Amino acid sequence: MIPEDESFSMSANVTSPGPQGIILKGYLVSERADGTYVAPLIPRLFYGADGNPLGASWRQNLTQTGEQVILSRSGGQPSVPRDELYWRKVKTPKEEESLPAPEPNFFDQFNALPLWQKLVILAGGIAAVVGAGYLIAKRG
């Protein structure tokens, strides 16, 4: 993925001069107000090793050997009219999401009760524990 207005360069160590085909696979990315769009990379979006824009083909004639930049883009140049690229919308801007209110847990609900209800619940819990203990002791 190459951002539409960013720079890019690819270097290679050329071992033999002559016609070469270097094919990039990927997408040009455009961030717009209504979302993110991508378009497949095409040769006309890049400069070749000689500094000239590539035409309709990825093939170029490399005249020198050694380490060199073989494909590049600089600040969105060379440019291709947007309607000549195959743009596809891949992401829509999300509207501001509000977090759902957390569901109250047992302790929040218990703390919201009046004191007399808390005492009744506490007494019921104590009675249940004492009753269970009595039954266990009686069987044992």
C-alpha cells in the first residue's frame, strides 16, 4: 500500500543491463472525506531508472549495472487522472461511537439499596449459612 501523496522508491543491484520487467503488486491509497479508497498500482504511477515516467508497461531498459533506484514516486508524482485508476472504496469513516453504559453489577445494585433492605439480605444470608451448617453437622 502506497499513500497517494507520499514518496516511494525501490532500489536494486542490477547485474546485467538491458530490458527488465519489474512489476509491483499492491495498491495506491487515497484518504478522502467520505472514506478510504484503493486503486491497483499501474506503471504510469512510477518513474523508471532513467527518471522518466513509465508508460503502459512495467518493462524498462536498464543501461547501467550496480545499485540504483529502478522505480520511484515523489510526492504523488507522476500523477494519473483519478478517473483513469480503478478506485474501490474499502473503508467508511466511522461516526463518533459512544460507549454503552456499563451494566450494573451486583455490588452497584446492592449499594443502591436502603439500609433496611441490606440488613434483611444479610440476615437471610447468615440464616442460610447457619442452616446449611446445622444440616451438615446433623448428618455427620
